[in-house]
Amino acid sequence: MVDVNYLKEKVVEFRDERNWISYHTPKDLSISISIEAAELLELFQWKDSEYDRESLEEEMADVMIYLLSLSDIADIDLGEAVLKKIEKNAKKYPA
């Protein structure tokens, strides 16, 4: 299993090697997340439940890369944010 912080470091390294930080605003990254999520959804359009695993993996990775990029720019620990949200949901939707 790969650590979320390690992934974030790799994404930041990739971005910085290409000097893309000026394009990575919270607004633009949020738009990109939405676009990639739509591409993920498109894999299932007009189909019952079939999908191409490789395409699914790539689109999920694209969404995650933009989420990690946004978490870096916004200085949010994505792992902690997920744990906090699960805890909040557990209170809202008890087992």
C-alpha cells in the first residue's frame, strides 16, 4: 500500500519539474477535478456495469492527482481530512 503523503510528494515533484505551479490555483485544480470526475463517469455512460479496468484506473488516478495537487496548494493533509470526514459521517450515520 502506498502512503498518501508519498503520493503527494511525487505529484508535487512532477509539477515542480515542469514549473506548472503558476497554473495550479485552487479554482483551476477544482475545475480539473470536476473534468476528470466527468471522464470517470463517462466510462459508464450507456453501459450497464461493464468497464475497461485500465481506463478506470487511469481516470481514478487523474482525479487523485488533482486532489493531491489541491491539497498541496491549500495546505490540507488529505489523509487527516478523510479520517475527520469518516468520523463525522459515523456520527451522522451510526451503524
